[in-house]
Amino acid sequence: MRAQNHRGHQSHGFLTYDKGEFYIHRSLDLIPKIKSSAIQEWFGRLPGRIGIANVRYTTSGKIDEKSLMKGTQPVTASKNGLKIAISFNGNIVNTFQLKKEIRKEFPCFSYECDADLICHKLLIEFAKTKDLTSAVKKCMEEIEGAFSVVGITKNGEFFAFKDPKGIRPLCAGHGQDGKIFAFSSETVGLDINGFERNFEVEPGEIVMVSKNGFERKKLMNEKHKAFCAFEFAYFARPDSRFNEKYVYEIREEFGRNLVKENQDVVKEADIILSLPETGDDSAMGAHEESGLRWERASRRHRYVTERAFILLNKERYATIDKKINILASKVKGKRIIITEDSVVRGDTTKVVIEKLRRMGAKKVHLFVTFPRIIGPCFYGIDMATYGQLIGSKHTPEEIAKIIGADSVRYQSIENFVKATGLSREQLCLACVTGEYPTPLAQKIADEMKKRFLEGYEETGRLYEIEEAFQQT
């Protein structure tokens, strides 16, 4: 899980199973170092041979300390002798309908995060049939959104499944001795333990695990998949693999594409500068394609761990200023191309460009690997309103003026897709096209966009505004 702490730094939790009981440890912030002298204590606290764990940043629920603690995963649900524990990555769209259904069976149900909804829904369906596969299939049919799930039942059944669109990643692998079997959101979680990757869990698939290995069963088979395109540009670690490609190789191709698409800027530029670290790989590709020097004059403070686009507005500027240092003598008088993974709010880039101008940069052009974000995400990336997205109401030319750049050049959607190795029908590109892979998300997005353009003030994440659901 420490290899995947980039996927969530607000809280973490571990749950193990032993002789019909669940043992849980939950806490806030990054996963801590465990001293060797404390190993036996941890074994005593978390006994058993099966375990699940989670790192989280909030895309649902409140973000005060009390709520964050309550929303920390893994979560459990129990009734009439049945009990299930899950860890989940993703985001649910039809939360209001699910809450109503769950409260019929659990009148005191308290919702803190979407994992609670999945866990209770799964338990309700499991209680009806006593068949886990049937219960999971019902969840796939009736829960809208992104969900990659690992779980354990009270009987020690260890399982994993993915939503029918396959929006968030989840892979499976085994240890060198063939006796340990694991799931991980990214392949780095397997690599760090010397595990061999077996497969990516398929959309609409359930995988059961026993001492003999994996047993796979396809429960739903939708024609169009929707793997999150943002994983390639920003969210995943560069040393993870998707579609048999390392993410860093794909990002290098993004940089090459941007050079090919923007020769007019390249011909006039002196150096390439990256916004570290997710802009580094595209800078390498841009350097190789253009022949321009990649000047490593922008450096990231590795111990400032917060991700800027996740933070509250008042925290964001100070964090960005602390996180990225620029060497003035290397940029003075230079015409610069900056490679950036994406532009969500524009805050990070604006701060950096302001620094470059103060340091005497002659021109600053921004090359962005991820196409212009025009709509909110409903599936697990915390950019959930139109108002917070600079690209939702501004053209690239207008964005350049706002952030202080001479130009902003986005990679084309066509070349982005080609570089991933997947087809357009296999990716979720909703935030850059406005075409959502699930129906309720499309209805809410369309309705709220109309109101936003009419001056409506968004009061929270669109999928958490009850009024939006009533309208649709």
C-alpha cells in the first residue's frame, strides 16, 4: 500500500481475517513506517492469513477530521450472522437511490463514504441468495459508477470485482512461491513485493481466491468499456503498467505528440522545462522529438506530499509555492516550453509561470498532455463541479491569458488515445468530451452544465447535490 500512497494520502486502513473475525486498524494521513521492533505487535493487532487495505482521498463525503476518520476504509457491514468487509476504489453516482434502499434494511445506516453503500448493498443481496456471485452481479446491475472492490466474507471467502465499464484499475498477481495471491490497484503494488502480475481484472468480472489461486468468472459483458484516461496522464505511477505498457512510456509518447502538433512553437523555443514530476516523462519525449534541451531547472520538493488539485483553495497556493523550486539563472532570457500533465484549476501552472516571469523568462508556452478538461468527473477524480474547472468556460487562448502564458497547447484527443494503445471505445474521456459512460452521470452533467452557464452557483460535488437528482 505504501507503493500506492500517491492514490490517497488523507487516510489509510488495514483489515485482516482470522477464524471468522475481522481485525481492523484505521488512521489518518500517509501510511506510517513500521519499525522492525514493532512487527510482532502489528501481527498481534492484525492476525490472519487474508487481509485487505486502502489509501483514500475523498471524492465523496465530508473532509473534516471526524468525517475523514469515519470514512476511512476498509469498511464492514453485518446482519443476521452475515458479515462482509470491503476496500474500494472509485465513486458512486446513484448514491441517493442506494441510501433509500439500504435504510429500508438498515434504518440507522450512516453514510460516510461510497464504500459504505457498496458494502451494505452487497450484504443485502448476499442475504437474499447466500450466493456471493449472484450478490455481486446484482451490485454490478444496480450500482452506477466506478468501483474496483476487494473483499472478505465472514466465512473467509476472498474476492474481487470490477464495475461493468472497468473505470478504475485493479490487477492480480502471485508471490514467487506460488502460495500468496494478491490484488492491487496498480502493478507497482505487486512489484514492490516481488510478485508476478497475472492479469488485470476485467470489467464486470468477479475473481475468487483460494489456496489454489484465482477463479475468474465474467458476470457482465458490456460492449463499450471506459477505463479512466486520467490514469495515463496523471494519477498512476509512471512505473505501473496498463495494457502491457509502462505508464512512463505512454507519457513520453504524449510529449512527442505535442511537439509534432505544435511545430510553430517548437521552432522558436530555446529549452523545455517540466512541471515535476508528472510532466517529466512528457518532457523527455518532447526533448527526443524536438532536439531541444530538457533543462532540469524545475525541481519538486519530495517531502511536500500534498497533491495541489486535491487541496482546499486556501491551502493550494502555499503548497504549490513550497513544492516547486525553479533555478533562475537557467531560465532568464529563455523562450520556454513547459510540459504539464493536465490543467484542472490552473492554480499550479499560474504560480509557476509567475515565478518564471519574475526570473526573466522571455516567453512561456504550456504543452499539456491531457486534453482540455471541460466537465466534472463522477468516477473517482476530485474535480466534481464545472466552476472549479478552468477549461469548462474558457478557450485555450483565454486560459493562456489567465495563467500568464504566451500560449496553451493541449494534446489532441485522437493522439492521446492512440498513445495509450487502447481504442476510444475502451476509455472514459467524459471530462474532455462531455460524453459520460453511464446514464445518470450524463443526465446530471447536462442539467448542471445548463444551470452553470445560466449563472447557477454550485454548492458541492454535483453527484452529492440532492436537487440535481430530483431534477433528473
